[in-house]
Amino acid sequence: MWLKKVVNYFTGEDESFEKKGKVKFFNRKRGYGFIEPENMDRDVFVHVTSLEDKISKGDEVAFEVEASDKGLEARKVRLI
């Protein structure tokens, strides 16, 4: 899949891997937001179904990044 190649280009790692970052935006009513990862140029989408903890704007989080048809998505998001 071409998107996995893009992920590897930006991160230098394969498929799923843990990253750390800061919640840039999260809308509880709509159930989605974005995380600003450390050492990556692009924000990562996060959906409420991928949360292990309740998050808010400004929270420090750890998560895995996966490639989807829509772009990079955060999975297994938890507070640190």
C-alpha cells in the first residue's frame, strides 16, 4: 500500500509503532480531533473509538500511528 510507504518515509519505522505527542484539538461532541506528534511534521487524526483514556486539548499522550486510506490515524491513545 502506498500510504505505508509514506509513513515509513516520515518515521523510518514499519507499520504500527508508539509515538508521543500533544492533543492539538479534540471535539467530544463529534468524537474526533488531532494530535501533534513529536518528531513528525504532520498532525495525526484521532477518533473517539481509538481512545483508551479521556483526552482534552493540551494533554500529553502516547499512541500508535497507522496508515489508513484517509491518511495517518492514531490508535490506542492513552494519557502519559
